[in-house]
Amino acid sequence: MNTATPPTPRSVTATAPGKINVQLSVGARRPDGYHALTTVFLAVALHDTVTATLAAPGRTAVTVIGTDAQRVPTDATNLAVRAAQLLREHHGTDAGVALHITKRIPVAGGMAGGSADAAATLLACDALWNTRTPPAQLHALASELGSDVPFALLGHAALGQGRGEILADLPVIGPLHWVLAFAHSELATPAVYAEHDRLHALRPTDARPRPQPPADPALLAALKTGDATALGAALVNDLQTAALSLHPALAATLRIGAAAGALGSIVSGSGPTCAFLTTDTRAAQSVARALAASRAVRRVRTVDGPAQGAHLVPPRTRPTSGRT
Ligand code: C5P
């Protein structure tokens, strides 16, 4: 019997999915500046990948390839760099790491791509440094990094409350067939929330957000039974008006998808990515073709959901190319 301890890997790869909020109900602004949310997250099969390689003690380096790579910061503001630093501080180690990120999720697109990179980095560094962080602690570190990072760890579908970090698994029958339309520009999440607040301040007091909005039972039932028609009719995003106010061209994108037969059309999170739910892969291709012909749309992708949360990629199945 071989009792030798397996050698510590020099390099570990993890992958994490992007998300669509099929319900995003925004409640009151809290004293800490965040908004109370009731959201239903759905992870979709569009993943970023992070390879973590041992580096000199205390060092965190990052390189990025793939979609929009040039738009991703490579300094200490990069959420993956912050994730590596937070894990290092949590364990009081000075282990070093070089992170190599392959982007497929649009940058500042409302699909939590930076959060996916942070979640994948937590898993990859935890395995690389052999720090064996229990899942509850990983979740706590993830919520410190950002409201969407815990869901990127969890994946599939979940009800999110608090500022989005308090999660409960939701049953979902898939696959659900989505079309994503990436816009030419970005939207910064804080700017979209600020616009949401500005628009609500103009409304009468009784039309202002409730402290903690309820989850929509019809939407939860549609997810549970895999009823795409009912889900399409129930899609709701309270940030959509603010995203459209900052980026009016999105209204045309939503109209094109709806006219091409989508069951439901919605801005994803804080935008500007738009998501269209369709009946099957054929319908998805037809909606994708209509959107691709629009000059307001930079790129179109078809994706299925739900998708698995952040996980390690065994060495033999690692991608060999950064092309998307
Ligand atoms: O948590 P995260 O860093 O991803 O949030 C980015 C920004 O989005 C926050 O600084 C805040 O402006 C806004 N936000 C919010 N309420 C939430 C989540 C995010 O106001 N529940």
C-alpha cells in the first residue's frame, strides 16, 4: 500500500458560473448604503476559469485573457486578487499565488463575472495552499468580498436576501434556454442603484420600496416545475428602469428579443446585458439571430441554466485555450 502523502500541486484550476436574476426586487436602502434585496438567482453555463499557481511568499500576481480581458483591472482592485488576499489573511499564511483568469462572462455586464472570478479564486487558492477552509467559512469570506460572491460558490438556483448574500437553495427543473445580448458599454452597479434611488425619490411616499420585498410564489413554482412559459411571464427586475434610464438603447434590445419570440425579456442584474428566455434551443437560435442583426448588441450567446456553482477542474479536463 502506498502511504505517501500526495505531492502538493503547483497549480490548481477552478471555474465559476455567471448568473441571471430571474427576480430582482429591491427594497429600502439600509443605513450601510446597501439595499435590502429579495432576489432569485439562476446560474447559467457561462463560466470564467481561474488557474492559481504557487508564487513567491506574499506575492499575488494576476493575468487575464478572453472576453473583454483588457477591461479587467490587474491591480489590488481586482476581486480575484482581493479574494486571494482575504483567504491568506484569514489563515495567517504568507503563501504566494499567480492567478490566470480566462474571462467568458462579460465585464461589468450585470452577470456577476467579477464575483465568479472571486469564488473560483477562493476555491483554487484553498486547494493550492491546502488551507482546507470549511464551507461555512468560505461562504463568510465570499460575502465579505461582495453580495454576489456567495451565489457564485453555490450555483444552481437560490433565493437571495439581505444584500443578496443570505442564500437558500431553490429547486429548479432545467434546462432553461436563454439568449444573452452583450451591450457595447458597461454599467457600474453602484451607479445603477444610485439611479434607482433617484427615480424612487421622485415618486410619492406610498410608491417607495418596501423594506424587504416578498419572493413571487408564481415564479418559484415555475422554476420548480420547469415551466418556461410561466417563468418568462414572471421575470422581474426592479433595477431595469434605472438601467434603461442610464442606457436607453437597451429598450430596443428588449423589444427585438420579445418580437423574435422570447417568452420573457429582462435586463440581467444591474445590466447592461439583456437575457431572453426561450422554449428550446431552436427558439433560442432564432432569437439570437434577430439580436445579432441589431447594431445596439455587441455579441450574442445562447446558454442553458441552471449551472453548477464554483468547482475545481481536474487537471486532465482543463481548457488548453483562452479562446471563447
Ligand atoms: O456587494 P457589491 O460590492 O457587489 O456591491 C456593489 C455595489 O452595488 C455596492 O457598493 C452598492 O452601491 C450596490 N449594492 C446595493 N445593494 C445591494 C447590493 C449592491 O446598493 N444589495
